[in-house]
Amino acid sequence: TTRPSSSVSSVEIGESVRGEDVYIVQSGCGEINDNLMELLIMINACKIASASRVTAVIPCFPYARQDKKDKSRAPISAKLVANMLSVAGADHIITMDLHASQIQGFFDIPVDNLYAEPAVLKWIKENIAEWKNCTIVSPDAGGAKRVTSIADRLNVDFALIHKERKKANEVDRMVLVGDVKDRVAILVDDMADTCGTICHAADKLVSAGATKVYAILTHGIFSGPAISRINNACFEAVVVTNTIPQEDKMKQCPKIQVIDISMILAEAIRRTHNGESVSYLFSHVPL
């Protein structure tokens, strides 16, 4: 792919893809709009070069948060992205931890929404010595389902934090529902952007008597003041997956640790290509 001075993406596929099963891996991060446009152009290039099937592998789905009208005259950009991918010629989508699983219904083509959960469970058991005495905490009511699922599989308690927002991206008041006294608290969420919420939540948990606080987040976007907030917060570790590359962020913040989920995506691609079921990956980490 080249981006000449006029910054238009132009794509040329280096070898024949006629009749092939093509997988294009492009995460919705960094320069999101450039990357999305590049993905659309690549899908289209493969499609008109007679590829038999084009699958877009999008570890972090762009605009996934804009999945409903939260105020009047707001866009539903996630649906627009879905339409754009279909129009470009994608036959199948593989993504991970969608912000809301209903986004799968924005597509008329099959979507495999993989979960980071098995990898997260594995990380907790291998890296938190006292995991049997922990509480899994959701930093907002929306993540309750994700948190209860993890708590059930570890057979531990869960708690959630109810937050009241006056305006978007600004948290006002937080109420902890559940008990974290004398326990390790593990905050779990699907994405962390400016990290205001999780840093607030961490303070709340410490003041409620938690002995240690970890955060495990699937998509570490870390924009704006995120890194300095994490450095100043009381986390033992902030664990993210590499659906978004984290090398630079890890240099700036020693608390950030990464779970590699490339194996999950690789196995999903292998299974789809061979026409096998992908649902095994919802509850197991590929060996």
C-alpha cells in the first residue's frame, strides 16, 4: 500500500488472488480513518481481482461505541462502518470483544465475534497468586454481563460500579455495589480510552478496602491523558491485549502488560478456512 503526498491510499495486490480465500488483517486503531479506508480499498481490490471470498479480520472494530443514538441527531457510525464493509465486498468479518454484541446484527454477512475471556482467565490464574480470593469488578453497569461470566468461571464474587455522567467522557459520582474489603480487585472492561473511568474506579476500590487493584482491558486505546493517569493511579498492573499494538505505550508506562491474542485470531482463520466450527474458541485458548 502506498500513500503519496496527496495522502490517498492506493493498493496493488502483489500476486494473483483469483479464486483464493483471502484474509485481510487490519485493526481499527491509530489513524483509524486512514486504516479503515485502506481496509475498504484492499477488500475491494481483492474482490475485483476475483478472490472467491474476502474475510476482514478486524481485531478492534472501529466506531464500535457509536452503536445507538444516545442523543438526538447523533450518528450510528458502527452501522455505517458495517454497510461500508459490505459494499466494499467483504464476505465475512472476524472481530474481537465488540463493544456491544448486537453490532453483529448490523451486518447481513456472517460475523465471528471472538472473546478475549479465555485468555484473560488464563492470565489471571498464571499471574495473580491470590486469585481465589479476588473480586471481579465492572467499572460500569454495561459490562456486568462480561464480569459475571468471568466471576462464574473463576468461582469468585463480582461487584460493579454505578457511575452517573453529567456529560460524555466525564464521570461525576461513583457508587460501588458489592464487597471488595481485604480482597484483590480485578477491573474488567472491553476498552480503555482516556482511562478516566478506570482510574476513578481504582481509587474507589482502594477506599473501599481492596488490597490490590488490577485492570484487564481488551482494547487499550490509551488516548490523551491515559498514560499519565495510569502512572499516577494505584494499579498493580494494567493488562491489555494486542488487538492494538502496545510497544510504544509499554515504554511510557511500566504498569502496562500485554496478553498476546494472535493465536486466537490465527486459529479462527484456520478454522474458517477449513470450514470448521469457531465456537470452541469462545471458551478455550488454542494450544
